[in-house]
Amino acid sequence: MQVSRQAPMQARLSQRAFTLVEMVITLTIVVVLAAGSVPLFRGWQQERAARDPVLALRRLAKESRLRAMREKRPYQIAFHEGGFVASRFTTPYLTRSELQEMSVAAQTGSFRVAKDAEQAEEQREPDSSREKSAWPTAPPSASLDDHWLEEYPLREGSRLSLQLWNELEPTAIEGDQIKLWVFQPSGMCLPLHLDLEDQGWRFELDFDALSASLTREVMTSP
């Protein structure tokens, strides 16, 4: 009696063919999922890039407020058509040309708001020639940083609109217009509403007057 070898061989071929079918189905599912995730990933990247100015403004507002409280003098964020700049408070009548000069000076390392900063620093240094008093002395004043300036440029085509507490509606910043958001040594600032449009994305932001923190954010996608 002869034993047929075709049956075991056919079983092995059948098992091997079934494995190939599973692999084809699995690869098809992977390709479909990958193709569907590409638009989601691109949308996430675009959203992240669009929110970058919001994150930068939150960080600079916090830094300006902390510096104002620590150094006991006001700081500012100057909004202009192309972005915003955080620095020591200069003047309520700051012009675009003066702001550009400050930015250029900061890039070269020569930026300084207070012209007599060196003299003020010398006055804060203790005089060793004076006799030491038995009475307790006041704590030394905080060191002043007259060189700090951070600028955030917006992408081309972006639009900024600001509304301070005494304004009825947001006003678009155009041309040489400058708007200041000032942080007082007490830590307080004016409440601020800001509208930002960037390549179809739109953000509506509200900042608190006591802490300069972001209290409301509404994002609209294109």
C-alpha cells in the first residue's frame, strides 16, 4: 500500500497561503491607517506653529511682570504690526523708529534703557570708608537689568488687534502704530484683549489685570 505524499504537501501549501493572506490584510490596514494619520499629523503641526505666538506672549508677559516686581520698576510689551517686543519701560510715547533702534541695539549688545545705570550701580555699592552702624540696615536693592529685550516677530500676513480697558473694541495695529502693555512694580497691568490672525487661524485672548495670566483662549481653525 502506497502512502500519498500529496496530502501533507497540500496542507503545508494551504497553511502557507493563509499566512500570506494575513500578511497582505495586515499591511493593507497599516497603509490605510498611515494614510489617514498624515493629514492629522500635518494639522497638528500647523496648529502648533499657529499657537507659537500665543505661548511666546504668555511667557514674555510672565517674565515682564516678574522683572517689574523684582526690580521695582515698570516693564512693557510693545505691540507693532510685525510682532511684539518685551523690555524695560521707556516712554508712553514710544515710536516705531525708536523701537527698531532698541531692537538693533539689543542685537549688537549695546542696548540700555537707563543712561545713568552705571552711576546708579555705583551708588548702590557700599562705601567701605564709612563707619559701620550698630543699627540694622535695609536689605540691598535688587540688581537692575537694563539690557534685557526680547522680540517675537510674527509671520508675514499675520494681523494683531488689541483692546485695552478704556477702548470700546479691538483696534488693528497697522503701519507705524505702537501699543504698549505696561507691567507695574506692584505686579498689576491693564487687562488686555488680543485678536491674532495667522494664515487662517484665529485666536481670541484675554489676559488678567492682577496676574497677567491668560484667562480665556478661543481658537478657530481655517
